Amino acid sequence: MTALIETKRLLIKQITLDYKEEMYKLHSNPLVQKYTGEPLVESMEEMEEGIKSRIIDHNKYGFARWATILKSEMQFVGWAGLAYLPEFDEIDLGYRFFPEYWGLGIATEASHAILEYGFNKLKLKKIIAIALKENKASIRVMEKVGMEFDKLAPYEPGSVDAVWYWCDKKLIAKNKLKYEGR
């Protein structure tokens, strides 16, 4: 399948069942899932259902969580992309990568490209991102791509407060200068 988005180092493609083993390894890794608020995926069948729901989302909305491939190795390193959150009527930027690829700027590179795709190709008006307060690396990515703090609020009723960020095309352009070169 051809890439939807290509960056200097990454190919971002629709997730298919071809990625079920890699996705299972990712979602069953306690380090990866630590700050997601989600339980570990416990079976390949559960992961297949998750992938099928991403395919449905992609077909319905034109976006989803997408496979992220490191071009130099043609290696699946995780996923990044957009998701419609009907309970909030918001579109969420998210990413999840194997620990060996943390700290390499992959989440930032993918997020920049996805925001550009979302605003310029999909003509979205606003994109949010949500992280647990403890997930400092994820919050830093949100800031580096030009998003701004919105609020502290639980993701689900009764859960701990999460950090909510937001952006629109205008905000990204304004903040681009602030973070270039960092």
C-alpha cells in the first residue's frame, strides 16, 4: 500500500491486518502502554479487531491511526495519526512507538506531517491531543509541533485529569517560528 504521507525519514500508511503482529507487540508492551490509560492487548484476535476498527475509521472519516515506517530500515516503528472522538466531537492527534525508537524525533516528525495533512489536505478546522500529566515526552511533542495547552480534564468520567492541547492551522503557523531550530 502506498504511503499517505512521506517525510524525510518516515512513510505513513494505512494500517492493515498485515501489521497485526507488530501492532500486537506494540500494544502488549507494558512500557508502551504505561501512559496510555489503556490495558495491554491480550490476544491477536483483540488486536485484529482494533485494526479493523482503524480501517473502518479511515474509510468513514478519511483518517485514522496510521502505520509509521522508518524508511532507512523499512521497519514498522509504531503508529501515528488522527482519530475522531465522538464523545467529545473532536479530532485527536495520537502516536505510539516502540521504546527503541523513543527520543529520535519520530513522534515530532510524524506529528508535524500529520497536522499539515489534516489542515491542508483534509481541511480540518481544529485538532486536539490528550496525554496523561506524567507523559512529559508526549506533552513536549505537542508543544514542539505548535499545539497549545487547553485544559486539565479527565478523558473518561471518574478518571484522573489528563492534559489537553489544541491547535488550528493559524496557531500552527504562528508557533512554527517559535519552535524551529530546537
